[in-house]
Amino acid sequence: MSGPPLVDRVRARLALEPGVPTRASVAALVREESGGLLGDDDVLRAVRDTVDELAGAGPLEVLLRAPGVTDVLVNGPEEVWVDRGGGLERSDVRFADEDAVRRLAVRLAAAAGRRLDDAAPWVDVGLPDGTRLHAVLPPVSGSGTCLSLRVLRRASLSLGDLAERGTLPGSSATLLHALIAGRHAFLVTGGTGSGKTTLLSALLGVVPAGERLVLCEDAPELAPAHPHVVRLSTRPPNVESVGEVTLRDLVRQALRMRPDRLVVGEVRGAEVTDLLAALNTGHDGGCGTLHANRPAEVPARLEALGVAAGLDRLAVHSQAAAALAVVVHLRRTPSGRRVEEIGVVRRSGELVVVEAGWRADGGACPGADRLAALLDHVSGASG
């Protein structure tokens, strides 16, 4: 009695009632539609299923609520994958058919004020609860409706917590403390799921309490343990394609809010030009995260973003050389996430390069002396 037919009947009746349904009203309809044959546990289960179907992520809700889940991926009604931090694994969750997957994708997009249909066959948007949704409809997706849900949990671990988890090997913790104390501008880099946001949040937690942090993010992930934090978040366009607020808009507004530290949750577009310009105009200690496979690739990544935003190549490198001091690189390994390298940004002719100043594996560090001088740290501690 508590399977899909019951949920469908309750959903049909709720659609005829005005206002937003409450759990109490849903429970009353469940009891009525079941003929009073359900016990309390079955009623609670049916109410949960109905609410998930109407306002949550349907059959995916149980996965999104599970501890440790970072991603839920749907490749079709029979293919649901989940990442709990140790790589993708196939889930037992199934959809009734392709139409059920499509209905869920369309409803989730609508909840964020976006359309998803044949005229707009994909969407990339943050849901009201902070989850990041990406969906693609057929025929763009040849295997049926595809859903990608990224669970954005507030990064609230301290540097001490990260050290206990092995994220800060060797002398990296000491160097990072010196980086914050010296008010040097830096980027935290790494691949997807490497822990960039978690580390950045922890680093912001050791910023002196008298400083004002202004955070610019696509979704509220950073949660530094700091008494003076101002948050700015982007906003997608509505169904009429108006009202969009971009990360670049936020960076420009943040500069007028007297930030002691300007923070960009993830640099991935035209906002790179405003961030580099800001860090060249007296805003010391600014920082952000950037996708990069290796620290040495950071200049090329910044160049690509800057040129796409209208700067010429030499201008990007000139701005980066004056704005950035350090790159902190993380890598996700089978044993966990850890700081792999701390690089120093320096000029090389008309371009900039990132040289290793410290490496977790003890490898060659041509920038060790430069990093030690920058952080006012003895050279021997960087080994």
C-alpha cells in the first residue's frame, strides 16, 4: 500500500489543494488513501517518500542524506552511482523508467527557477539546499536523462583537524600558518574532490579576528571559524533569463565593502581579471581556489581564463606576477587528501612560472629559498 501507486494518489490530491502541503496534511492523506490499514511506521515511511517525491530528490534523497556522500550520478533509470569519498560505486537505487528520471530533473531545475525542456536541454544550477545540479536531456544525452548532483557541505574543519587526518604532511602546517600571517595572496589548487575548499576554509579560520573576510561564492561552501565574515553568492537568471548575478559581479561589489581579505570560492571564469586587479590594488592576503592538475600548470590556466575575459596574454602574466605569491596544491590519493606541494610564483622573462618551494615527497624544490624568504622561514624547515 505504501508503494508508488499510493504516492501517486496522494500527489494527485495534493495538486488540487491550495497552499504548500505540510507533513501533517500529507500524513492525513496517506492514512485516508491507505484506508487506515497502515501502521505508524508505514505512514512515516509513506510520508517521507511522498515529500521526497514532491519536494526532495525522489529516490535519490536517501543517497544525498547519507553521511560522506559527495556526488550522486544518474546515467539512466537503472544506473545510479554514488561517491562517498573513495571513488564511484554503483547504488541499489533504481527509477521506474526514463520518464521518472526526466520528471525529477525537470522538477529540480524548476525548484531553482530554471527551465529544462527540449528547447533548453541542459541546466547547471544550485538548488535551494545548496546541492549543485547538472542535468542533460536526450537527444543531447544519448543514454537518456543524465543527472549529476554535487553535495556541497560546509567546509568547517580546522587546520588541526586536517593535520590529524594526514592532510598536512611534514612542515606544511607551519608554512601555511606563516602564509596567512604574512598576508600573502595565494591560490589553493587541485583536481575535483581534492579538498581545496576544505583547506581554504581552514586557512581562513586562522586569519586574525580583527580582519574582515568577504567571501564570493557560487554556493555557500566556505565556513571559516572567524568572527567577521561577509558572504556574497551568485544567482542564476530566472525563467525570463533576467536577474543573473555572476561571480564577477560579486568580486566588483566586494571591493566596495572594505575587505581585509577578498576570497573567491572558485576562480573559473572572467572574474579572474577582477580578482587579479584587486590583488594589485592594496588588497593583501586575497585568495581563492582554482582547478589545476599541477602547480606548474597554474599560469597557463590563469592565461586561458584571462584571455577569454578580454586580457592579452602578457597582461595576464604581468597581473599574476604582481598579485600572487604562492600556490598550495592538493592531491586526492587512495589514502586520503593531502597537500602535495607549495609553489612560489615568480617572473621568468615576460611570463610567470610556479616553482616548487616545498614538496611532500621530499623531491627537488628549486624555489625553496625563495619560499623561505617570502615566509620569513629558515630554509632548512622546508625539507
